[in-house]
Amino acid sequence: MIALGCDHGGYELKQEVIEYLKKKGLEYKDFGCFGTEAVDYPDYAKPVAHAVADGECDKGILICGTGIGISITANKIRGVRAALCSDCFSAEATRLHNDANILAMGARVLGPGLAIKIVDTFLNTPFSGDERHARRIRKIEED
């Protein structure tokens, strides 16, 4: 299951992502927001991050205006590796090398066509499993 969250700046793009997920037959849980009225991105990033970290959802997608604030917030939750991606290469690399479990995007940075390609790449690229990458992830998770 994919956890979804956004602030008002990401609402319209989140609707595009929902349509993509429906077309692909992928289950999702929408943590909001549910409109374009101004809201605070941490109120939506945290529940998505907790759902992923706790195993309720396999991966997450977060969207705000730039993707920066929402990714910073998500990365404060232990077990989350949120990656802000604005291109398909980064989305692929962060799955292969970092086993990122949350994709963050900026709706004011990306058009919907590219954003959906990034989502598709992120969701369909497995972690490589290479020991060097697993070792680095373990180091990230150390205090």
C-alpha cells in the first residue's frame, strides 16, 4: 500500500498521482490534505512517514510546493528515507542505492507528466541489495 500526503501546494499533483495509482490498480491511503486551502505540510508529512516507518504502508509519496519542507519533515521519523526527486534518474538511483521508502516531489517544480514518470520509476525500481548499499543504509540508521 502507498501512503499519500500533501499540503495545499501539492494537492492538484496528488490528484494526478491518485489517478495513476488507480490506473495501475495500486492500493493507497490518502492522509490529506483534501483541498487547496492553506495548511501546514508537517501535519501531513508526519502521518505518512509514521505509516511507512511502522509498516502500515510499503512506500509513501509526499508533495508540497517545492518538496523540500515535506521531505525534511518526513526524514525526522526514524526508519524513513525520504528522497526529494525532480528527475527519473534520481528516483531510480535512490531506490537502487538508498532503498528510499518515501518519494517527495515539488508541485511547483514539476509538471504532471514528469511527476508521474518519476512516481512510476520510484515504485517500480527495487533496492539493489548490494552489500555496499546495505552497509551505507545501516550507517544512516545509526545514532
